[in-house]
Amino acid sequence: MTQQQTAGPPSAGHADLAEEFLDRQTPLSRIRNILHRYPALSPAIVLLIAVVVFGLLNDRFLRVENLSLITQQVAVVGTLAIAQTLIILTAGIDLSVGAVMILSSMVIAQLAVSNGIPGPIALLAGLAVGLGSGALNGFLVTRFRLPPFIVTLGTLNIFIAVTLLYSGGSTVRGSAMPDMLTWLGSSFPIGPVRISTGVVMMLLLYVAVAFILGKTAWGRHVYAVGDDKEAARLAGIPVNRVLMSVYLAAGAVLAVGAWIQIGRTNAASPNAGVDLNLDSITAVVIGGTSLFGGRGSIWGSLLGALIVGVFRNGLSLAGLDVLYQTLAVGILIIIAVSVDQWIRKVKS
């Protein structure tokens, strides 16, 4: 029997290796590999294209005062996106971020105005509310192993009800508050641009969280838990402790977001921020963080918040109804999730 007759078909393993090699050589798969390696790259490209397109459609869009307005408008959503990113990196999701922020803002405002508590102590009380809310979510997720989606859907309604009961449904105006509580609403010029102090606070939070996620063992543990909880546990990572710390950190960020919200609107209202929960998820998903956990960049979430702000502002200048703005954001979410699914197919 000849060698040719005994050779037979190539093994399945060889075929898979050949297919993987060919897949990595195509231009499309090269792009996919790059996007997988740099999660913030795709939202940066989308943001650049959006700015160029809206600038060509309306010359008012690129005016300094309009760009300054966009940055101020995304300060609150951008801050909430930090908390949401931390949760989503662990393969969870938090539907209660907006409600926690509003509850913290009402506690801060009511204590200062109705109870005469000094501003710094009122802010500490708001921080305690954020931490307590995060602890409740984290406890239910880690102790009872409940899905984060269900847990935060339940606590969303709890926090909304508690806020309305505590505040009596009334708004506290900034003019009645100590100056310290509305300080983040003040602005200062940088050349021709005016930047609010709240935007600076948001950026400082991004710098701090980016450093922690990228340069500390805790940050590596967060990514590891999101990528594969069981593998992280086998590697000696205390998974439940990491998850609890993530929810606590998110709660602290939301308390700072409450302070920014008070300064931004010069008021504390129990009915503010109806869409903040979904807007924060939108910013994170558009920013390239995977809903399946373990992959993403905190800076991508900032870009995602800016993309949402740019689209809403650009479509508004174009004269489109707010319903079409919501439609555009919805389409962006579907596209972002589809791209994420495609990027996740990268072979290791």
C-alpha cells in the first residue's frame, strides 16, 4: 500500500489550526483583534465621526459655548457610568444607580436645609447612604447568589419609594442650601471655554478609578472575576469579597454623583433623572465594556457618555423631536452590543 493511499484526510485539529491561521490573516479579523485589544478605540472613532458629521450639518454645533454645554450635560451621566462600569466589569448590571444617586442627593439636601446640618456633615451622610445602598446590593448578590439584574431591579423600586417617603415628594432648591452643596455647579473659564467644577470632579474620579483598575491588584481581581468567577476562585481570589467591594465602591461614586447633580441643577428633586439608570448603561455599553464582564475600559465609558451627549445635542440642533433622539440612542445600543458580540469571537 502506497504512502498516498494511507495518508487519509487531515485531522480535525489541523483543520482548526489552518482555519484559525487564515482567519487571523484577513483584514477584518485584524481589525477585530485590534478592537479587542483596545476597547476604547471603537467609541473614540464613533465620537470623532459624530462630531464631524454634526459639525457639518450645523455650524452652531462646533461653537465653543455648545461644546462646553455638552461637557456639562454629561457630568452626571459620566459619573454614574463609572459606577456602572465597575459593576458590569464583574459581569453584573445595576439598574438602581440613578435611584441611589437621587436618594443620596435628597438626604444631603434635606439634612442641610430642614435639619440645619452643616454642609460637610450632610455630604458625609450622603456618602453613607451611597455606601449603604451599595452594601445592600452587594450583600444580596454575594450572600444569596441572586442575579444582579433581579437584585437591582428590586432595590430600584425600594430606593425610589424611600426617596419619595423621605422627601414627601418636594424639591429642595439650591438657594436654600449651603454654598458648599451647590459649589460643583460653579464654572470657570479655560481660554474661550467655561468648565464647571462638577466636570472637573468627574474627570478626577475617572483618573482615580482608571489608576486603581489598571495599576492595583484589586483592579486585576475585578477583571478576573468578571472574566471567569470559577477560575478566579481557583486562583485564590476571594470572589465574594471582590464583588462586595465593587458594589461599595460604586455606591461611593454615586454619592459623589449626587453632589454633582445638586450643583448641576441647583436643586435636589426626587423626580430628577428618570432616565439616568438606562443612560449609564448606554454609556458603558457604547463605550466598549462587555456586558459579559472581564473586558472594557473606564475611559471608554467616558467616551460613551460623550457620544450620548453629542447625539442628543446634535439631533436637537437639527430640530428633531426628543423621540427621535431616544430612537437614535436605542439604535446605538443595539449596534454596540452587536459589535461587542463580534469582538468577543476573537480566538485566544
